[in-house]
Amino acid sequence: MKLDVYKIDGSKSGESVELSDNIFGIEPNDHVIYLSVKAYLANQRQGTHKTKERSEVRGGGKKPWRQKGRGTARAGTTRSPLWIGGGTIFGPKPRNYRQKLNKKVKQLALKSAFSHKANAEQIIVVEDFNFESPKTKDFASILNSLNVNGKKSLVLTGDFQEIVYKSGKNIAKVKTLEASKANTYDVLNSQVLILQKGAVAKIESLLN
């Protein structure tokens, strides 16, 4: 698949890039995509949730009343789960939600996500760009020139560009990532995929 390379002012540069069919032209494997997205979302969970059980809440050392003779139910502690202020029965405990995926499964899922975007014609290739200093206005003008302003966009750069990252950080619906850190969830969660020319080469070197 050939795509035109755009300048940052929205005009065509006269160049074009050939997207590898091994990455952007495969038959998408939806089940592998499901596994990858499920693992990604699970790995975002901190797993720090915790409630106190009856042995951990304060108080309740003394038996509230005698065992027999009051005509009411027996009680051994005021911190029973049945009492207000008592412990929680089977409450959540800290745990690790991490899920592992094989490297080849991750790669196939990412290739499938790129192929979905290519089939939907939701990929734009732009020339490599950078800024002298972080400027949200400059980043927004590029998006406006490419007619993607207001769309959920994922911008992939060839290498880590801190100034570009900071420039796009405050723009709603825009996420900027280094191409080597692209993941299936972010690719599919975007309406348009903006690739710097250097990012295309980086993706192909990593996935081919």
C-alpha cells in the first residue's frame, strides 16, 4: 500500500511511502486483538484495593453482653460483620492483575490493529517534525492543517521527542507515542493514526 507523505502545512510533499503488506496488509486476527487489549487493560490496574476484615477493625475486644438470659441473640464481639462498624466479609485484597502475552501474539495483534486502520483508510503519513520549544499552538495548527482537529488521534514518532510529546499533551483526544511503544489498544482506540515518516521505518524494523 502506497500513501502520500504530507507536510505539516497539510499539503502533499510529493513523496510517498510504501507500507509493508506484512504489517499493514494482513488478514486481521480479531481474537488475538481481544487477548492483547484484555491484557493491556488488566495491566493498567493497580490492584491496591483493600477492605478490613473483622480481625483488622478497631475495637470489639469485649463481649457486648452475657451469653444467655437476655432473650436476644448471642454476640461475641461488636466488630462482627453483622454489626455497624464491623469487618467486611470476603472484601477485596491487594492482588496483581498482570497478564502475560507471548511476544509473537503481541506482534500479531499490533499488525492486525495496523491492518484494520489501513483497511479503514485512517492512516496519515507526515514528514518528520519537531519544535524548538514546547508549543501547544504549533501542534494544534498541524492537526488543523491535516483536518483531524477534534478527532481522537494517535501520533507516532520515529524516536522519543520530548518537545513534541509536551506540545501535544494538553490537546484533548490526542496521544503522542514513540513508535516502538505503540500498543494494540491505543491504535484501535484512535479515529486517525498519524505516522511520522521515521515512525513507518521504525515500525517496519520492529515488526518485520
